[in-house]
Amino acid sequence: MKILTVVGARPQFIKAAPVSRAVRQDHQEFLLHTGQHYDDAMSDLFFRQLHIPPPDLNLEVGSGRHGAQTAAMLPGIESVALEKSPDWILVYGDTNSTLAGALVGAKLHIPVAHVEAGLRSYDRRMPEEVNRVVADHVSDLLLCPTDRAASNLAREGITVGVLTVGDVMYDAFRQNVEIARRSSGLVAELGLEPDRYVLLTVHRAENVDDQARLGAILRGVTDSGRRVLFPVHPRTRAALASSGVKPGPNVTLIDPVGYLEMLALEDNAEAIATDSGGVQREAYFAGKACITLRERTEWTETVDAGWNVLVGTDSEKIAAAMRDFRPSGARPQLFGDGHAAERVVDALSSSKVSNP
């Protein structure tokens, strides 16, 4: 079996790592990096830490507007697909790379498998929501992380080729959290005390590109009075510089960190404030309170379980949640047993869909 895997952004490298290992035990994989994330801290470092083989090809599309970026990916992915004639095009998540890979497969009649199918925030203002909906509706194999994701697809009339396999990010977390605890000294290097700081991440376009929203988030973070560590995404750093928005003295800004360092920071935090879908899940995996800086989330299970609270960009809600939201009690096993990658490969191997 020949797999063309399309990745392009930091979260996809994490998801692809356990699946690539499982694929390469018995099958061939061509790993295509679109270059959506391109600097070392956002790309190459993740391949090294996760022990993913270097990409077979990097399209180096770089950043840009959504339409231009997606358009730049399409001819490169198409050329590789035509040359390699894979049995499957495998895409992950909800980025422009996901959309481009799925469209190429649909146009060339090469079966598409979508890992993380069925997620819905029901907010079409989010480009990620548009990407995941389109990818789902052109995919042949829809590999869902949760039962709720499969139910979302059923409501849209998609029932064929749908399988609940668990969350491959949970696989990656289980495989790497102990390594992170042993190898990363970043918490001590930054002078942080375990369980005495809140970890903050902000990178979504709707928050970063809107000066009022970004300012409101940072006011709430500052007003919380908690010690806050803020690894700053390049997009966010540029927005801070251009807007003049400044966090308070309780907020420490650092450069983006690698996957293992991020796991260590999450593992040692007392709570996590984020607008990232991946970090919401990692907070749940690590048993940390999650304060989500969005009005809606595709990971509604974590909210229903009582471990995630949606505060949007309301400064008062952000400050109050960072001070006081600390869930207790059991965390239901929402995301599988840590063996989703094997189920993904089994599904690819056993599916009756094939390249005509």
C-alpha cells in the first residue's frame, strides 16, 4: 500500500508522527510538507523531536492569504499525486494543507482519508471550520477521534466510510510526555514553579488580527494577577509589534518552543489558556484546567466533561477563569486508548476503496 501524506503545520506534524511509524512498518509512505509552517521552531524542530523522517518534498509555500496559500499548494500536491499514484492521500485536521490535499485527491479520483474527521464548531467564520467541512465531504475514509465527531457526520448525511479510531494526538502525548518530563529543563530554566503559573497560547486569526480582541485577551490575562508564561507564535508577535498592545508585568513572553518543551510546560502548569484546538486536548490529557479564548470549540466533549470553559475575549471572564476555574473529579476517557494510529493503518489497509 502506498500512502501520500500531506502535512504543513505544527499540529499536523504531531498527529502524523505515530501514524507514520505505524504505516512504515509494512507500507510505503511519501511525506509531502507544504511549507505552511516553515521556520525551524515551527517545523524542522518538530520533525527532529518526534523522530519523523524528513519530508520527501517540501513545497515551501510559506505564509499568505488563505486563497493564495491554498492555490499555491494545489499544483505541487497534484504533481506528486500524479507521479506517485498512491493508494491513499492522507490528510490531517483543518488547515489549508488539509483542504488542498483533499481537493487534489477528489479531483484526481484518488481516495482521501481524513484523520480528525467530523469535528465541528459550527462557526463558519473560522477558516478551519470551512476546511474541515469541505475535507469531510470529499473524503472516502473519515477517521473520527470521538463518537461525537461521527455523530456530527451522520447529521450531515455522511455515514459511509466513517470509523471512530480515537485521537492520534493522544497517542503522541502518551508516547512523549515521559520523555518530556525527563529531558526538558525549560521550566526550571525560566524560574517557574510547578503548578504556580498559567500557560498562554494565542494564534487564531480572529484573535490575533483583530487589535481590539487581542487587547481584550491581554487585559484579562494581566488582570488575572496570575503568573503567565506566553510562548509567542510568530503571527502573534508581529501583531503585538504592529498594534502596540502590551501585556502586563505578570506575563513573560518567550519564543515558540518545541513539542517536548511544550508538553513539559503543559504538564507543569496550574492551568492553560488558549485558542488552539490541539492545546485544548493536551490540557485535557494532562489533567489541567483549560480556559479557551473562543466563543465556540470543536472539542465540545471537554467542555461537557467540566475541564474546559469558553470565555471568548471577554476580559473579565478571562481574568476570573484564570484565577478560579480549577475542575476536579474524574476525566472521562474521551479520546481512545492511545492506539489510534494502528487503527488508522488498519482502516487504510482493509478499506475496499482503491485507486481506479
